[in-house]
Amino acid sequence: MKYVDEFRDRTVATALAERIKQTVTRPWTVMEVCGGQTHSIVRFGLDSLLPKDLTLVHGPGCPVCVTPIGLIDDAVRLARQPGVMLCSFGDMLRVPGSQGDLFGAKAAGADVRIVYSPMDAVELARANPDREIVCFAVGFETTAPPWAMAVVQAKASKLTNFSLLVAHVLVPPAMEAILSSPQNRIQGFLAAGHVCTVMGYEEYNAIAQKYLVPIVVTGFEPVDVLEGIAMLAGQLEAGRAEVENQYIRSVSRQGNRQAQAIVDEVFEPALRAWRGIGAIPRSGLQIRSTYAEFDASVRFRDVLASYGPAAQEDPECQSGLVLQGLLKPMDCPAFGSKCTPERPLGAPMVSSEGACAAYYRYRGTVRGKA
Amino acid sequence: MLHILFVLYAISHKHCSSGEIPTMNGNKSFEPSCPLPSSDKKTVQLAHGGGGRLMQELIQDIFVRAFHNPLLAPMHDGATWPVEKGTLAFTTDSYVVRPLFFPGGDIGSLAVHGTINDLAMCGAKPLYLSAGFILEEGLSLDVLQQVVNSMAKAAQAAGVSIVTGDTKVVDRGKGDGIFINTAGVGLVPSGVRIAPTLIQPGDAILVSGDLGSHGVAVLSVREGLTFAGNVESDSAPLHEVVGDLMGSGVDLHCMRDLTRGGLASALNELATAAKVGMSIDESAVPVLEPVRGACELLGLDPLYVANEGRFVAMVPESQAETALAVMRRHAVSSKAARIGVVTGRHAPPVILQTVLGTHRILDLLSGEQLPRIC
């Protein structure tokens, strides 16, 4: 398959692994930001091709994983409201809140729909004028443009039954939060290729310069990830801290200006709580007041307020440490015992981009096994 | 000779014997007799399952006309036939699929192929099927006719007869158009033994063709995924290729048809049952380009996607090439491939060698595969 097979080529991958081995002369710890990259690393066993001195740490780039438990509870509560049809990407349905997950709500009679595109949800709103269509808008910068487009379309179509429960988060503030932590041990980043496809990578220059860390915008296929690591290792060994682009077939310096413009039209940065990590200033998106009628947190303010303060996360779940790269999934005491995909304590065990899910699915439950 | 009675409700009476008629709002009310709506209605009515004249018309006009055969003709409570000495195989499966019609098949042909394939995996020659229908009130009779005709056509093509059946009608909103259950009886030739416990370390692991087409075909029409538009379901009967394999002298240790859960689930089940390990070469597993493309876009793994006309077989290494040659003679298994080898027992039992030459486990899936966010 074009654009896939050449990036899973064994000969090319082996040569890149050899180049990394030749480059690395001392210990380095680097983080792949995106959960898609984490899954590629674990699924294809890329870490087993790397020199021992190079440690890969899995980052917070799983939007499902970082969605706070309070927002998941809000989604479940709205789904249970009479007349509401709750639309979500499939990934979100298994993530546990304090009162169960959206699959549980669906089984109990709530109308929960999996959508493949935000525009599908707009169509559902058109086709069901007597229902309230609430969309659980989850994601990083990558999925913000289509949700913004859906709101613009809904307004243009004069739809009065369409709203978003927004859980969107932004990557650069999370990287800064990790780098400014006293416990930080990350010396370089593989930045998330698809986020940069939308946003470009100019905003990463300030981070690279401020924290003296090299950042390589990297794709998701095995050859992409290995090439990104090779570029990162080259910078680290040479003492450079620059922003480079490995994913040139998708990412430009400026990114997609049109997509950025529509995001800016509908959303604005806001303080956002990250599950297991805490609140980070300007790390999320919220709907601007000019589109307030499409904001489910405004539209259903009274309903959501009636439930009182947000629930606390399960203290046994150490996903916050996993998401900051401070704990390997299989080193969590609950991994594979108290926490499994069937009975998860936290989102990283069930999201298709979650680090715990990747280890459980591709490595099994033998703790400490590489 | 021994006569056996196949004890399933025939397509006949019995459906309104209690006089308990479901009402429109789903509550049950007791009425002295079945209502008899006009028989010129073009949709399924509750009375079509009510035991009265309308039901008899439905049975005669649709089911008997399509399925007619000597064992069904007596219209008794069950079908009977003489049997010789030997081993019978008996299986059942229920079919629910949305939409009812999809590229390469429909719920009717699926209900015939699926049960035939379960019999074939036992090494049996399929003989007779039963067909139980749960119809939703309001279903178009034209749709029912198409499904029943498709079943009849699939059964005839496979050389099996549908000899008994049953119909029930549920309130509108309580079904999904049509649910079908088929059970099947087949004859296992003497001396044939096929079972997971016969799988031996060293056996070659073969698949009969490309994987994932059925799941992607159904998903593409259900969700309107135009990018996967030309993928057709692999739904097909497998008993002929299996019969040919057995006739060619290949020592089939075990087979399994790859349905829900795909190849990965079948291998895990078999390896666990046989107390062996399995090693699979990812690059040897055949998957059509459009299926791979759709799976890549949606974040699905074709090794877990459903098939309805594919099977995996474990045969002695020395007979692997013979078995592949036999399989490739049949259109349904023309893309048969050797994908791995049975090893000694280890946990987890199934290991995949990736396209890069690294290794990972191929585990049972936890729940359904869900499309990813980005």
C-alpha cells in the first residue's frame, strides 16, 4: 500500500536502527509526545531495535487519556438526559468516569452514537430536529478544525439542537508543563506529526530555546519514528537544541492556515485540567462567546451544575505518572491485575492511543518484560 | 436404519397457541383469538406470527415456495430422514447484521454459509439446515422475500436443504428487521477426526485466503465509508474445499472458520485448547489493499476483523504444499497462504513476527475494535 509499505520497510528500518546505534555514545532519554507514536513503537517493537543507552518515554499525547474524569461524568450525565443524543468518536466510549462509561450509559438506555466525522453529527442534528445532539469533542489540535467546521456549519444551517461538550487540549503547553517539572528527565521530543500538520511547528522554537531541548516533528510509521529518533540523537550528541521536521510529506512550517483560522474563529485557549496531571493554563480550547449557543457546558449549565463538584480520580490509577513519562505502564502495581482493558482504572488502559493499552495488547501482562 | 426426529418447530402452527398477542405498545394483552389484518398488506404484521391464515399464507407463499424439498413437504412438526451408521455433526448459529444487504451477500446467504462452514470445520458433509426467523413488525415483505430467496439460492448452490423452520414476529422497534437462526446437521465420514487436541508442534498454519473483507464490506455500507466502497464480503461455503482436502489425503489436524474476532481470536482459541504455541509471520498474511487501507484509516487491525468465508488449518509440515495446492484449486480459497508454524507451549500462546522482524504478542481482543480519534 502506497505511503504505508515504504514506511514499514524492513531494510530501511534496520539501516536507521544501525544509524542510531552508531550515533548514540551516552545515555539519553527522549519522549514521543503522541499516543499514535507510542502504539507504533510497541506494536512494531521499535524499542527493541534501539541501543540500551537510548530510553524512550511515552508522552501525554492521548487525548482520551488526559480528559478529566469530571468531563467524562458530564458526558455520561448529558447522555442520560431525556431527548439527548450523545455523539462521540468510538475511542471515548470505554473510558471510565466515576459513574461508569458511555457504553454503560448506552446499555442503560441512553442514546449514544459513534460518529466517524463531526459532519456526521451535524447531519444527525438536521435529521433529528426534535432531539438535542450533544457531541463529545475530544482531541488535540488535529481534530479541532473539523469540530470548528461543524459548529460553523450548524450556525449557517440555523440548527438550534447542536452543541459540543469540549474536551480539546493543546500539545505545546503540556510539553512545557513536563519540561518545567522538577522531576523532568526528558532531553528531547518527537513532536506529534498530525498536530503539526494543522499547526505547523514555529511555536516549538520557543520551547526548544527556553528549555534547550531538541524537538523533531515526527510521523507515525516505523520508519518515520526511527528516522525521527535518529535526527534527535544526532542533535543530542552534537549539543544542538533545534526544531527539525522529519514528517515533511505532511507537515509544513506554517501548517494549515485555513484550519488554524477556523479553529480561531470558533475556539479560544482556556485553562484545562489534564487527567492525572492537573490544570495547565491555556492548555485547552473552549467555545468563544460568539458561538455560546453551541457550547453544551453553557446550554446545559443548570443540569451539569446540579451534580455538584467533579469527582476525584481513583487514587490507585497512576496514569498521571504514565502520561508524564515518569512510570512505565508495566511498572504500575495495578497493570494487568487490578487494571485491565475489561476493568480499567484509567483511560490509558482502554484508549487506542493509551500507553497502558499498547503494552497490554502487544506485550502481555508479564511485568518488567521489554 | 434408524429414523431420527429433528426436533425443532416446523414452519407451521404453534405460534398463537396461548392467545397472547403483543400489542402495539409492547405490552401483552390477552385476546381470545388472533387478529387477522388484511392479507394484501406489504409488510410483516404481528398476525404473520399469530398462527392464523396470514401466517399460513406467509409460510406457503414465501418459505415453502423458496425452500421446497421432500423433507419439508409433509409440513410436520419436524423433519425426519433415515441415517446410516456413522457420525453426525450438529451446529447452530444466529445471524444479526446491519444492514441486511451488503456488497457480496446478505443476511440470508450469510445464515446458510455460516452454518455450512461450522459443519465443514468438523469435517462433515452438510446435509440439512433449519431456519428460524424473528421478524420485526413493519418489515417489507419484499425484503423478506429477497432474503429467503437468497437463502434458498445459497442452500441450493451448496447442495443442502432447509428442511424445517420457525417464524416469530416481534413488535416494531423490538428487532432489527430480521434475525435468523440456522442449525445444521452433517455427516462426518468414517475415520475423519479433526480437533484442536490433534494440533502438533511443527504443524504448518495455513489460511484459505485474504482476511477482513467481510467486516470492512459491512462497515462500509453501514457507516457510509465511501473510501472502502468496492470491497465485497468473502461470505462463501467452505465445505467443498474442505471435502477436497480430506479426499486428497491431507492429514488435517484442525480447522476453524474465521468469523467474529478474525484470525487472531481463532488462533488464540486453538492454541489454548491444544496447549501449544503459535508463531505467525505478519508479512505472509494476505489482506486486500482496499481492506488494508480502510483498516489503516480507521485504526482497525485486519487480523481481528470478521470473515465469513475463510478458515485456518493446521496440517503436518510435510503436507503443507499439497494442502495449499488443493486449496488454490477452489475459487473460494485461491489466495491460500502459509502464515506460520505451531510451536511448543508458551504464554501468551500466539506470537507475531512483525514486518520489521521484531516480535509481539497477538492476543485476544478486549471488547470490540473501535475507530480511533485521529
